[in-house]
Amino acid sequence: MQAPVREDALDSHIIVLVGFMGAGKTSVGRALAGRLGWPFEDLDERIELREGRSVGQIFQQSGEAEFRRMEHEALRASLAGPGNVPRIIALGGGAFVQPANAAILEEAGVKTVFLQAPPEELFRRCAEHGTTRPLHKDAGQFITLYEARRPYYLRATVVVDTAGKAVDQVAQEIVERTGTRSTPAT
Ligand code: S3P
């Protein structure tokens, strides 16, 4: 059964970070959460905890389509969480480009923030991190996928350039650009 999207998320004290692999969604999300004193959730982590296996294992054992189904369920559950509690949610790189996910985010009235950087830099960051990412293969494939997804990311509420910027600087910029304060308005 699908978890319902709560209407009371409409007050928009939820910031959702989107963008390609290597965009810094998790590290910026943690910094932003620390700055605002809000909880942070990483959607891939929610899936891994629920499944008891890594994203890499899910791709390998169950395939990408099954991962996307889990991702959608996880996003629904995350948005249905405590309605009035402000929070930061980092999505996996493919989540926001799935129309069903974009639709429930819009329905929930959350602020989405696209962390943008040139694909060459993103590729380099992913290679340096050494995390296994099933869709991080060779540079050509990576850049082609980035270009195909970019128009979808650009539909986010706010676009923040991250190239050459420190994590804290990006977090500060998000606070300013989204007009967010550390305590929810009443
Ligand atoms: C994916 C990105 C990954 C993870 C999965 C699929 C993608 O998350 O969700 O491997 O489709 O771009 P990160 O963006 O955190 O690496």
C-alpha cells in the first residue's frame, strides 16, 4: 500500500536537494541541517536501511526498475513523515527526473534545490569519493546521462551553482536563496 502525501507538508518547511551524482546533496544536506538545526534524511539511506542492502546490491540483484519503485515508495514515506517538522531531504541523482517523484514533490509543496556543477567536475568528484555508484561508469556515459537529466533538474524551485565552492558556502547560499530561517514561521 502506498503511503499518502500529507497535505500539511504544504507549509514548505521541507527543503529537498536534487542533482546529479557527485553534486554534494548529502554533504550539503548535512551542513544545511546543522546550520538550521533541522533533521536531515538521505533517501538512498532510507532505502538501504529498509532493504538491508546497499543501492549497488539492489541494482545488481533486483535491477534499476525495482530500485526506482523502492525509491518512489521511500519518497512517499519520507514526505508523509511528520508533517509540520522542518527537514532537509537529499534525493538520489535519478529521483527528481522520474515524473511520478516530481509530481508528489510538487503536490507536497516542498522547496526543491538543484545543486549544479559541470559534469566533468561531478565525474571527478565521484571518482575521488570511491563510493560504488551503479550509474557511474565511463566519462562519456556519465556526461550523456547528465545532459539528458539537466532539463529536469532545472525545474527545481532554486538552482545553486556549486562549482569550486565549499560545502558550507553552498549551504549558506541555499539558506539565503530559499529565504529559510532556522525556526519555522508560525
Ligand atoms: C543514481 C544516483 C545515486 C543512487 C543510485 C542511482 C542515479 O545517488 O540513487 O545509484 O540514478 O543518478 P547519488 O546521486 O547520491 O549518487
